[in-house]
Amino acid sequence: MNKLTLGLLSAFLATASSANSLISPGPQDKIARSSLSAAPTSEWNKLSERGGKNVELWTLDGDGLNKVTFFGGIQVGQPLFRDADKKHAPLPRVTANMLITDIPAILESTYRIQLHTMQMSIDSQEPTTIGGHKGIKFAYSFVRDDDEVERKGEAVGAFVGDRLYIVAYEAPAIHFFDRDVDKFRQLVATLKI
């Protein structure tokens, strides 16, 4: 086995035990302790790891192989994730004057600090609607310093009132991203805020 295969297998085995509840197909309410809801068409695993008060993680095969992160109703003045080192490496905060086009930038800045991601790019962005609200859809790619696996991501985000909602899917660029991105897109089509 090569280094990448071993890394992916280790990530899968390490995170498979973290999955603590099954998300069945059908309506799911109060995702990420918020007004966010969805109706997945397939089963997902909800991980016990949260990353913050209004963060929820779903996966099909383990978060190292495919993951959807729900950021549900992040308030003005709060970061997307819980700060790991608030004193020395504070995360960017949601601000009252943010625009929809700032959503990819806050995710990128957060990843660079929290996940130690030096290689990250926003590859595309376009307007969309999420549950009837104006939003943005964007694609990105990144490499975390701790495993050097190239990952691709696709996300949607919107402001509803003074709260920020982002739903992001990411997986290794080889095989896993393309294999499961349609399940993510089906999930996004059912989002309501």
C-alpha cells in the first residue's frame, strides 16, 4: 500500500468509531442546533464530534473520506468553529456587515487557521438560493498539512437575518469526491432554513 492509501485507511478507521448515530432517509430538523432542516435520500452517519455549538458533521464512510459539515445559524461575533487557540490563533468572526460573497473567504480563513491548511483555493463561486434565501455556491480545494491529502469541497451559504448558514461537503479529490458529490447535491436541494 502506498502512503496515501494507508493515510486514507487510517483516517477511515479512526473516524468510523466516532459515528454515533444513524441519520435515516427523510426529514431531519434542528440540524446543528438551528432552524436548518433537510431530507436526505440516503443514510448518513452523524458524528459525535461537533467542532462548535452550531456545528454538525455527517459522513458516509468516515470524515477522512467524505464529510458534510453544517454550520447552523452562526451569530454575529462568533467563529464558525470553536477556537482551538483563541489567544494565539483566533478564528475570524461573523460580522454584521458581511456580504454573501464573503462566505467563501470566512471558510477559507477559518480552515487556514483551525485546520493548519496552507494550500487552499476557492475555485469557483456563483449565486444560488437555499431554502428560498439568496446565497452562494462555491467550490474549493485544499491540502491539510497533517495528512497531505488533496481534498475538494463544495459548499452553499446564506445569511438569514443576522445568522450565517453554511453546508459544506468535502472528500479526497481522488475517487471519493466524485463518487459522493451527487448525494450532497441531493441533500442541498432539500435544505430549509
